[in-house]
Amino acid sequence: DSGVTQTPKHLITATGQRVTLRCSPRSGDLSVYWYQQSLDQGLQFLIQYYNGEERAKGNILERFSAQQFPDLHSELNLSSLELGDSALYFCASSGGTGSSYNSPLHFGNGTRLTVT
Amino acid sequence: GDSVTQMEGPVTLSEEAFLTINCTYTATGYPSLFWYVQYPGEGLQLLLKATKADDKGSNKGFEATYRKETTSFHLEKGSVQVSDSAVYFCALSGRLGGYQKVTFGTGTKLQVIP
């Protein structure tokens, strides 16, 4: 058990809809990362937060947004959904503080999004 | 910028065969290097890591040595089992500005047949 919790595990929705994915990081971790994994298995980095502040953006579409709340949980909002947004969405957390720039990431089990 | 290059898969091996999955990297500074494993239906989990040149990470029979001169971190296992079938990701982590930056390779799928 990584200590990272993602909900829901599965989500099926229609094109044009909006969904919210939720992540609770491992206790004590301040950094949260979101990744998208498509069927061809590659991991695409979406966005990173540290203690409530956005720190880095990857290939995140304008239709997608995220935030990290004061209690450190994070939400990824996906809107105007398209068929191509169907994928596994992973959240990961790490300490990432001070000298721990080399902390390993701890991943949740992901949310499988299916857009029909 | 930082990058990680892994050998393309899938890699198919018979049980008890020797495994090597190649990983090379490009990075500024002195990153740490990691191997993560993703079993079917699960998230990635840390397999092993090395934090400085010549360090060897090891876990569950897997090993990888941080080679700064060749910028490589190849994953090896002497005798694979069917249960090792998974996707393996090489990654590096370091500092960019004031935060941790992590870069993953594209993943290599390993299939071990009995």
C-alpha cells in the first residue's frame, strides 16, 4: 500500500461532460503529481503541486485544470471530455522538501476514465 | 532539458532467463535514478534507486548501477520469473529551481513465459 488514495477507481461518462478526480497524498507528503497513461502505456506528466502551489506544468490541455487544497489533497478537473481523453489518470506524491529533491514518488492505483 | 531513454519493448523471455533493460539519461546536475515497476491493474511502485555515481540499487533480485561515465542505469536480473511480468519505468529526479523535477522513460513491457 503506497498510502496514496485515488477516487473513483472507475469513471464512465459521455463526451462533452465534466469530471473531477480526487487524490489524497501519502501522509506527510507535500508534493502531488498528476499523470495520464494511455493504452500504449506511456506516462504523460500533467501537472505538479507543492504545498498548495503549482510548481510545474507538462502536457496538460486547457480543458484540464487542477488544484491542491490546504489539507494537501488534490483534484484534477477534466471538462468538455473527448473520446481521446479515455485513459488511466495517476496521482503520485513525494516529500520533495529541502534536501529531498530526490525522494521517490508514491503512486495511487489510478482512476480509469472511459469517455463514450 | 532532462530526458530518459529506455529500450523499446515488449521484451519476451523464458522463465529463468537473464534480463537486461537498458536505460540512458541526459541531465544537468546530479540526479538520482530510479526504476519503477507497474504490475497489471496497479500503479507504479518503486523497485530500486541509486542516488550517486557508482551506487548500486537492488531489490527482489533486480539490480542497477548508476554509471555517470556512460550516463546509464541498466536494470538486470539473473533469473526472471513469470511473476516479474510487468512494465518497467526508468526515471531520474533532481532539482529544478526550488522544486523536485521527475522525468520518466517511456516504459518497457516485460513478458515472461513458463
